[in-house]
Amino acid sequence: MAAEPRPTIWVIAGPNGGGKTTIVGEMIREAGADYFDPDEATRRLRERNPGLSLTDANAIAWEESRRRLEASISNLENFAFETTLGGRTIARLLHRAAHGGMAVKVWYVALDSADRHVARVKARVARGGHDVPEGRIRERYDRSRANLARLVPKLAALKVYDNSFEARVEQLERPRLRLILDFADGRIRNRDRLADTPEWAKPIVAATMKVDRGMGIAPTKARS
């Protein structure tokens, strides 16, 4: 990650099963940077403590993520982490960070339906990965996008990606991550692509258009 002119929080966000860890997380680490991944922390906790339940390990990892985020805000220090953004606490803390003068930058990855997220998690479990209750996935699919839309006016930057393409792993196909929205400093940078906005991302795009319009640029209407 490049040096920033002010303390910055980088957020890798999106509902479970969207591919945020595999795609965005790997990009960050390939660039020589690092971030806090609660799922990774959960795995390490259970490796060190075999008797620890998945529920308890998840709770400990989440609490550590919250603690580190709060410390970065209090100390005005850079921090990068991953979250579903499906709850109130993390969203509230990110609002607080922005109010305190920090730059909050989000990479958001999602799919075209909650059903697809559920299916991706099931496929991950079949390969030995960690599970997430279906009801929680569906709940987070809606809440995560709503929380992001409310955060938009406070964000220094936002990139939204669609990862719905079903890559055939057995044929060594790579994921085809599609950039839906590139928003920074109150401006939409890829207005020519907004006509192709998928349904799931429209509330997020609409929120950025309101900010952009407030900067003095008339919005472009996305197609249904």
C-alpha cells in the first residue's frame, strides 16, 4: 500500500463467500502489505486450542479485530482488516474514524444474489474450508450493502467489485473480478460503466451519485 498523507484505514469488505479474501487479500499481500483477517485468526486459534469451538474462536477473532480497529482510531494509526460489514459495531467505528479525520478506504466484493453466496460457502466447506450458517449469510448480504451505502459520504475511496462469474477450478480458470464502481474524493471515476451496474450494487452506486452530485456533477442514470 502506498504511503498516505493522513492516517488511513483500509477495509476489505463483503458478505461471506464473495471471494474478498482470495482475491483482494491476496493482491494486498502480493504487494508486500498485510491486513488482519478474522477467519485466518479463527483458524490459528483452533489449531492452538483444538478444544475451542468454532463459535468461540470466531467471537475471539472478531473481538481482536474490533480491539485493533479501536486502537488504530484512538492512536490515529494505519490499519487494514477484513470484515463482512454486516453488523453495527464495525460500521459505527468506521464512521467514528472518518469523523476523527482518518481516511477510510473500502474494497467491497459481492455476488449477484444471496443464493450464490450460500452456494460458494458450501463449496468452500466441501474443500475443507470454514462454514457459516446460511441464515447469517443471507442476513449479512442485505445488511452489509446497507451499511456500506450509509458509509459512502464518509469514505475517502471505494471500489466495488462483482465476483459472480463461476470459474471452473478444475480447468484452472481464474476468477473474473469485475469493477463496478471506482469512487474517490467525492467523485465517481468510472461513470461510463454505470449503465452496467448489477441490481445488487445499485443502492451503493446511488449513494455515491448523491455525493458526486453534491460536488457539482449531474449523475448518470444506471439501467435497470
